Amino acid sequence: MHSVFIILKDVKDFIKWKFKQNEILLKDLDYSFIVEFEYYLKTEKHQKQVDKLIKTFKT
């Protein structure tokens, strides 16, 4: 459950960073969102367990 809260915070941070807003509609999420989010985690957040976080996000 802890990882869900971590990923939620990272998603919120990504939306602010990428879209310059606080939220985004679910209908606007697509594959490119996930790819860009993964890149963001690897480059901006320097996450070491990106693959695990992305797997949690996709499920």
C-alpha cells in the first residue's frame, strides 16, 4: 500500500511538471503519458526502482 502513495505523489508531481496544472482528466491519459512519466522518473526524480513503480502504475 505504501508504494501506491509514493506513485500517487510522483504522478501529481509529474502532472505539475509536464502540464503545468494540478490535475488531468483520466480520458487524457494514454500510452505516451506512461512513457513520459517513466522518463520523468528516471531523469528528474532519479528513481532507482522505476520498473517496479511503472508496473504498479499500469495495474
